[in-house]
Amino acid sequence: MTDTLLAITLLWIFVVIYSVAAAFDFGAGFWSMVYLNHDQTRATTIANRYLSPSWEVTNVFIVLIVVGLVSFFPGATFKLGTVLLVPGSLVVLLILIRSAFMIFSHLVQKYHKMLSVVSGITGLIVPALLISVLPITQGGYIEDIDGVERLLLGELLTSPHGLAYVGLAVTSTLFLSSLLLADYSYVAGEKQAFAVYRRDAILLGPLTLLMAMLTLVTMERAAPWLYARLWDYLPWLIASAACFFVGYITLLLPQERRFLLHLPRIAVISVIVQYLLASYAYGAAHLPYVVYPDVTIESGFTHPNTFRALFVSYIVGFALLTPGFLLFWRMFMKDSRYLRQ
């Protein structure tokens, strides 16, 4: 494996991990707002209990993505940083506002409801803005005028392909988060909250699949080069769809505790694997372009010596962070004393 391929693989792993973790995080904020006045189900309590420790961990990966992109592919960073100045700044501002409310809501009780509203609104806007990077990198939405590049934001937000990606971001965020919160409620023994989130996941599953199909259909016209390459990874896409159906069928089965298998957890894992497989197919088909057609992994790459030093530092950093992530999982996702408080 070449240095450039190793670098883009590591960076794409960060992107995929953040995408899934952020979907859980932002979606939980949305459900917290939706069920704010449904005290009898305790659905908002469950969502806030998940949000309380998770949002800090999620933000670690967006920092890794930005630092990795700047370090490994400065050429791509310059191009993306120029055209994404407005939407990128808006994302940072929304995350900053959300994080501020996350902190102060635990100190001042009167901000509790406002936190749910802010988390709910940003929980849909931020994923929609973040996913817009994907169609931008596929080409057709960057205009070069006398050497100055600018993003055709209006065209992006009104094109069927751009709107399909926005729809996919929103439905995926809500579907993944409702799945996780259903499992979270199940472990916590909150039967009413579990029923609510399970119902939401059952409703959102087909809608998410529909938006994924619309994204592929619109890609044929908006990015024919990528659409043609995706067919080379058809087995991965079929495996991804199979994992979705396994997770969805598991969700439909009776969920009584007499089963030895933890069905909600199986549904969550199956759907996560589905997204991982689809992400691999998309990322592999996108190579060698970082931004089509101007920036490739070779043209935007940093100096090899710089890459090797940075790569070693990333490996060491991950070796230090991994025990912390495992401890976090055991304390806040599996510890019955925290879940059943």
C-alpha cells in the first residue's frame, strides 16, 4: 500500500467513524426535542442521558478529520477550504452554539428545555451541511473565475443530487439514532421509551433506504464517472443492503426478553455494518480523486517524510485514546447503574 493510499484510508476511517457517531449524537438531540413534553414515555430523559457524555467523544473525531486533511492533503485542503468557507463556518458556529448549551444546561436548570430545542434544530441542520461536502467533491459545483474558485451553493442546494444527499443525511441521522436509543432504552429497562424509539426506527428504515436509492439515481446524471465506478463494487453494495434487511427484520421481531439474543443490539450492529460496507464502496470508487477532477490523492499529498512522522503520531495517539474509548463504552453504555438511574 502506497503512502497516499494509506493516508486517504486513515482519513476515510475517521470520516466514517465520525459520520456514524455524529448521527447518533445529532439524532439523539432531535429526539430529545421531539419528545420534550412526553414525560410519560421518558424518551427525552433517555436521549439526554445518552447525549450527556457522548457529544465530547464525537467532537474528537471531527478534530482528527480536519487535522488529518490539513496534514496529509494540503492541496485538497486549500481547494476545499476556499469553496467551503461559508457552509464550513456555519457548521462550526452551530456546533459551537450546541456545545455551549450542552455545558451550561447541566449547570443552570432553566436552560434544560432550551438545550433540547437547540440540539434538535442543529441535529438536522449540521448533518445536512456536512454531507454537502460529498457532492461537492464529485465535481460540477465549483466555478473558477480568473483563478478564483467559488462554490455554486444555490445550484448545489437546488439540484436533485444535492437534495438527495440532504435527505439521506437527515433520514440516516434519525434512523441510526432511533435504533441506538431503542437499544439504550431496552438495556435501561424503559419499556415505553423502547417502544417509541423502535416505532420510529421501523418507520424511518424504508425511508432511509429510499433516499439512498434516490442518491444513486441522481448520481447517474450529476456524477456519471462515480456512478460507473460504483458498479465495480456491486458485491459490497449488495452486502450492505443485506445487512440493512437483517437489521430491519431483527427490529420487527418480537422483542421480549425471553430470547437469549439481544435483538435490539443485533439490529444496531447490522445497520452500522451496512453503513461501513457502503462507505467502503463509495470511498474506493471515488479514488484517486479527492476533489474531481482537479485534485487527486497524489497531487494534493504532503511530503512523504512529513506523512511518515504524522502517521506514527496518529498511531501513537490512537493507542492512547483507545483504552479511553473502551472505558467510556463500559461506563456510559453498559453500566446498569448509569443506565437505570
